[in-house]
Amino acid sequence: MQLEEYFEVFAPDDIRIKGHRIGIEDVINYHLKAYTSQQILQELPSLNLLSQYARTPEKPLG
């Protein structure tokens, strides 16, 4: 996995998910609040599960 496939760096403090206006800090903040991947998708529905797993250490559902 190449980071450039998933992120766009606009500035050192402005890193966004490629193709979205969602910053990685948004996903990280939900993860730190113990949201599951499914809950994050409910909050950020424009993300897909595959792109989300590229950013979170959570184990795949199964």
C-alpha cells in the first residue's frame, strides 16, 4: 500500500482522504472515541469500508 493512493497532503497539518474533503484527523477522532468502522461510515457515508481500513488499525469484520 502506498500512502499516496489514499491521502492528499495540502499542508503538514492538512492531510485529506484522496477524493474527499474529509481530513484524516476526522477519521482518527472517531476511532479514538471508540467508534466502529460501521459507525464511522454512518457519520462519513462518502467513505467506503476499504478506504477506511487503510486508515484504521481495527480488525476486519467477520
